[in-house]
Amino acid sequence: MAPSFGTALREKRRAASLTQRELADRAGVDFSYISKLENDRLPPPAADTVVKLAALLGCSAEELLALTGKLPSQVQERLSNSRAAQEFLRLAQERELSETEWRRLADSLRRLRRKPG
């Protein structure tokens, strides 16, 4: 079972050797907010805030976002405005891709625009 967002945030913060106050100062929020998030007394923040926290903690935004079920606003906007992107995601959903298959697909996308060496 995946940890809660709060548990994962606490683990990542500790791994980064930051106090709640230090993370809060860097993120521009009150330290009590970080405490409440870590103790699951508040729901996960907006996706853009999760991305910011992940960057401050030096971890993958996707790792934390997956625990929230949210998408960053830029991703949401791009998906909402692209028929092709919506079709792609619908097809992927219909095929019930495993996490490994999603990773392989992401690796293929990374190679798609890679310049020949």
C-alpha cells in the first residue's frame, strides 16, 4: 500500500535534512501548514504546490503527485486543450497499462525528440 501524501512528504523532508520550518520558509508557507500536511490533518495541496515542494526536496514531482491524484495546472491545460492528448490518454486507459508499461512509454517519449549523437 502506498504511503499517504503526508507520510511521503515527511520522509522526503527528513531525507533532505530539512526541518518543517526550513521547508516552510523555502516554500513560502507557514510551518504549521507543513506540519498539518505531514500529519494528514489537511488534504494534499494544489498540484503546483506539490511540484514546488518536490523541487525543494530534490525528489520527483510525479512521485508526490501520484499520491494526490492531481495534475499540475500546465499539464491539465495542455491535456484539456488537445484532442490528440485526450485520445492518447483514453486509449492508454482502455488498455489498463501497468506501471512498467507507463514507464516504457515515458522512456519512448523521452527518446522521441532526442537529437542524434
